[in-house]
Amino acid sequence: MSTTIIIIVSVVIFLLLLVSFYNQLVKLRNNRENAFADIDVQLKQRHDLIPQLLETVKGYMKHEEKVLINVTAARSGALNASTISEKIAAENQLTSALSGLNVAVEAYPDLKASSNFMQFQEEISDIENKLSAVRRFFNSSTKEYNNAVETFPSNVISGMFSFKKEPMFDLGVAQRKQLDEAPKISF
């Protein structure tokens, strides 16, 4: 009789632990997805501002058509991305294209003095700052989730229920390469 009780208690404890670890993994996955939803909100605002910024710039930058085409194509790619991994890659391309636009703008002092352009630049700068904050939160949520997926004993449960390690929202190869280079200063 006592052996049966020990077995039943052991099975119940095991099932409670299994349910607890599973629920924790689900909560962490949902927190990560919620964090990416916050990024999506900021990205939507960014994507909405880009056409307005480009229209303002077009009048000044007749000779920089390639830069404008790159930004437009990158924005389109970002809008059409469907998975989190695709969105991360597309947003990294858009960020690089916007950096190219900022470099091209330096050659147009009249454009930099335009109040419309300055307003759009400030709005995009504000959104970029917000994006930076929500990306940090997303990466923190992803790290917490990945730690749970990879550490014992929750890694056993994550393997049983197909929870897998997820990617961080990082700079991407092109921007990391730019950060490795020393800034060029000219007078």
C-alpha cells in the first residue's frame, strides 16, 4: 500500500513539475512575441514616415535617385516580411538604406535647412530612439526565453513540446561592419 502511495505521489509531483515548466515556457514565448509586437508598432510609424521624408527629399536630391530607390525597396521589403526572422533581416536592410540617405543629405545644405525635412528627421530620430528601447526589451525577453529553452530541466520539456531557441534582434552584418570602422572626420 505504501509503495503505491509513493508511486502516485511521485507521478503527481512529476506531472505538476511538467505542467509548471511548460507553462513557464509558454509565458516566456508570449512575452517575447509581445515584445516584438511593440517593435512592430514603432516600425509601422517608421514605415509611414519614410514616404513623407522621401517626398520632401526628392525635390532637392535630383541626382541621388539610387539612394531613394534603395530606401523605397528596403521599406517595401520590411513591409512584406512575415516572420520575426524575416522582419529582423528586412529592418536591418532598411536601417542601412536610411543611413545611406543620411549620408547623401549632407551634400544638400538647402535640404537640411528645410523645416519639413527637419520635422521628418526629428520624428524619425524619435522613432529610432523608441525602436532602440523596444529592441532592447525584445532582446531581453528573447534571452530569458532562450535561457529557459536551453537550461536543465526545462530544456527536456522544451524538447518534448518543440520550443526552440529564437534569434535576437541584432545590428546585422552591414551595420556591425560600419561600427568596426573608425569614423571619418574631415574639415
